[in-house]
Amino acid sequence: MRYEVRLSGSGGQGLILIGIILAEAAGIYDGKNVVQTQSYGPEARGGASKSEVIISDGTIYYPKATQLDLLLSMTQKSCDEYYLDLKKDGMLIVDSTLVHQVPTNQAFGIPFTHLAKEELGKPFVANIIAIGAIARISGIVKEASLTEAVLKRVPPWSADLNKKALQIGMAEGKKAAAKISG
Amino acid sequence: MAENKTRLLQGNEAIVEGAIAAGCRFFAGYPITPATEIAEGMSVKLPIVDGTFVQMEDEIGSMGAIIGASLAGVKSMTATSGPGFSLMQENLGFACISEVPCVIANIMRGGPSTGLPTNTAQGDVMQMRWGTHGDHPIIVLCPYSVEECFSVTLKAFNLSERYRVPVIITTDEVVAHMREKITLPPASSLEIIDRVRPNVPPDWFIPFEDNSLGVPPMSVFGDGYRYHVTGLVHDVRGFPTSKPDEVDGLIRRLHRKIDKGQGYIQEGEHFLTDDAEVVILAYGSIGRTAKQAAILARENGQKVGVFRPITLWPFMRKAVVDILKNVRAVIVPEMNMGQYSREVKRVDQGYARIITLNKVNGQVITPEEILKKLKEVY
């Protein structure tokens, strides 16, 4: 089984970081094979940015995602650009704070940036909320593994903040999933 | 020890680990995407092992610094990408003629010039072969995975010490920035080669005297063995000469030591080639695409294999000719306009059909693109 994830948005949203975290959780803690790649522009902030994670039980040769099982879009532009790369039953998860036109009613819309700002006062943890939601919705990675991987990659002072962000993400993921299946 | 734990590392980080394991204790460089992580990693790791890291003013100085450090007896490396690699060419030639071991990582991005800083390409294949002027042999190694970034870096240092030559490691942006799981082997399991040092009394030392390997022993600058280092063609004592016999002797020895070592230097991977009717010849990240394509093709009943040179230069002529003699066609996909396929055509002699697949838009070649090319054969 080859599972392809693309995390897309703009530079500065922390998409490469959550790609690394997802790969580390699935690869090191869950023991699967993983390859993480990235693609970004020359700008430090702004400009298109994406990070891809392939998770598989078998050997992974081709390292890029072409037929997505899961697409996270944190900007309207990335949603428009990559939606067609999703498999027929692939999952679309968008930051509904920034993505207003969703191409399907089957998308999971969660206001990651809004939640980060309002609930935690730190807009930059929107990415961690998103990866929490992804874990809950897709089940592609064990939630305990994800928590460990997050705490390993973020600075120690922010451990509590990031744990809260993950919890918010998982709770919101559960709500969004209930809405779709209901 | 932490080194036995499985970790998620980037290609560039694995190059750092390989260099440290090989005994590299000096790095001089200038940051450039997509090679910067090598300098970053070295700046953290080298001080821990009593090594030296210098951020230089540019790539010309970086190359000069690693040559100087190596002459002083320290295994040295630098890392860069196309624009910086261009600046290194002059001093790279100096390392060739003065036979100074050193390792250069050239992480390819789109060019020419500043080009496409954050995108992938394989446009430096010929520059790595012929970028510095004059008739010189060169060793270029091209890993395709994080694990191989480690082992190939180790090999690069070993070859450079064994043959007293600069060795280039090259990856493209995809392999450099890609993260995979890797379990670093214990240090005791690794073969580490060090340059041979003179064992004659200093007065008897003839610094560039030929021997059966063609590799003269190398003394550490300052340890009592006097010798002269120059970019000019020199005699066996290191002093400039233009006597035809001495010039010929030096240039031919520089080539002979690499020619004789080809069996040791050259390394390639055969994947599903035993019964293959068509072989995809690919290197670097495209080696990964090629393997995926071969697996998919076999699901369609097409007998496709992959040959992946890890040693890009010297060109693996014998291995490639062996393949050409046994297949209908060889497909050469690469992220340039056909730099390596030209070499394959050069040795083909009509054995098999050569099909090129060239992509120069900053994106990696996909398995589907190779499968489409396969339709020209099937």
C-alpha cells in the first residue's frame, strides 16, 4: 500500500515542518517506510510551498506524490492548483479561514489559522492543528506517534502550546469527519 | 551510541554524517541552495570532533582553503551548487595537477547562471567532467537515496585519499532535500582509507616519483619533507618543467592512476536486468523514477530493467556496452538536454537503439513519462 500526502500552501505556514513531523511519526515511531520531499520558491515567506510524504509498507522508489490520497490546502491557490491530483476517493482538507471556494462538498473544512489565533493566540501553530486533524481524519499515523514526533521537532518552550494545538486539531478533525459522514 | 538508532535524515545531512565518518575534519564553504544544509551540518558536527569549519567569502576561496587544509594533512571538503561550482573550477584544476585529495559536493539546481535556485536539474553532468580546463581525469559519484548519500560520501573520501585526486559527489535538489529513514552503521564496520605517507628519510623524498599505482606518497606540509606545490606542470621533484618527456610523464601518470583503478572506482546498480529487453539507464533521483517505471512496465508484461551508474565519471563503458549488446533499446531519461545519453550513444556502435528523454522544467521525471517512452519500443 502506497499512501501519498501533499501538504500545500504558501511559504511560512510551516508545511515543510509538518511534512517532516508526519514522516518521522509514520517512519520512525510507526515503523513504516517513508519518503518526504519538498518544493518551494526562492522567497523566505510567501510564494507557493508544498511538502510531500509517501508512506508505504513496501520499498518507495519514486519519491514524489502524483496521485494523492490526501491533500491539505492552506491557501485558495494551492487548493485550486492541486485538487485535480487527488485520487477518486482521496481526501481534501482545507484551512477554511483562507480557502473559501472548495471544489467539492466532500472536503473537510477546518479554520486552522482562525483556531490558532483565537484559541491559542499564536497563528503560527495553524500547521500543528492541521497535522492533528489529518491524523484523526485519515488514521494514517498513530496519534501517540504524532505527538512524540511533534515534541521532538519543536523548541522545548513551546511543548505545551504545540500539545494543545494537536489536541484542538484532533478534536476538530473528529467534528469535521462526523459532519461529512453524517 | 546514537549512531545505531534509525533516524529520519535528509540527503544533505547524510552527506555530513558520511564525511565525518570518513574522517573529514575541515570544511570551507559558502552557503547556497540546495547545498546549504551540508555547511550547516558541518558547522555543528566538526567542532565536536575537533575539526574546523570556515564560512568563506566565496567559492573560489572555499576551494583554495580545502586544498590548503588537505596539504596540511587534514581530510577536507566543500559543498556548493552550480553557480558556486563554476567559481571552483580554477582551483579544482589546481587540485588535479598538484594531486591534492579533497571532496566537493555539487548539489545540482536549475541553470545556467543563478538559474532556478530551489528546483531540481542534472545540468552539470558535463561541467563536472570537463569544467576545469586541461586534460584531466575526474571521479564523480552520484547517490540516489539518503542511505547512499552516506555510503557514497565515505567512498568519495576513500577514493580521494587512495588516488590523490579531487572527488566530486553530486546529487540533485530532490535527493539532497529528501528525507528517508537511515540507520548509520557502527564506525568499526566502515573501511577508512588514508593517504600513503612517505617512509623514506626526508633527504631521499622525491614527491612526485612514479610507482606501480601511479600515486606517489604524500607528506604532511611542515613535517620535514620539503616539496614544491605548483599549478604548473612539474617534474618529479615538484618544480616547473616544460621538457616534453617530463610533461608527458606527468599527464599520462595522472590518467593512468585512474584508468588502472576503474574496477575499484566504478560502481553501478543492475535492477531487473537479467532478462531485460529494454534497459532504462538513469542516475540520481531519476534512478528512483526508473525503478518505479520498470516495476510498472513488468506488470504490463514488458521486460524492462534499470542500470544505474553510481560512478558517473569515469564513464562505465564496459558495463554499459555489456547492456547494449543484450537489449533492444536503452532509454536514457535525464533532467538535461542529453548530456549523459550522448556518452551512451558514443559507445553504442549500433548494438541497441538509444532513446532519450529530456526534462528541463525544474521538475523530476515521472514514471508515467518513462512508460510513455516505452511505447516507442513495445
